[in-house]
Amino acid sequence: MKHYTDEFKRKAVVLSEEIGCRDAAEQLGVSYYTLSDWRRRKNIRPEESQQREEYLPDAELLHEVHYLREANALLQRTVDYLLKQQV
């Protein structure tokens, strides 16, 4: 898996906004979906993207997904318990 610098990502996003995502991805040799994801992340937090863009490696994302699923399951069990207590 390729790792791109934050500077490369910022420049790629700017280029994609100028000439279009598909053309920029082809020109830079980057997957269209990768570049689309960088653009999406930039547009989610426009105030933060100008200061610092944060891109998590896949391992960190998977860890965060696992953590959030565990937290969600705990909350669901808590809700179920509290609903049983009301009966």
C-alpha cells in the first residue's frame, strides 16, 4: 500500500478541484476512490483542513471502528437492561 504525504494529498485535492477528480487521479497515478476520499475528508472539516489535515492509516481506522462497535454494543446492552428494569 502506498503512503502519500499530507502535502501531496493537499496538492492533489486542489488539482482535482481545478480539473476534476477523474482527470487528476489519472494524471497523478492515484486511485479515483482514494482521491475522492481525500476530497470528502477535506470537505467534512473545512475549517480544520486549512490548518492540518488528518489521515489515519488503515490499521488505525480499523482499530477505531472496532472500538466504536464495542462501545455501541455496550450502550445497547445498557439500554436493554434499563428497559427490562422498567417492566
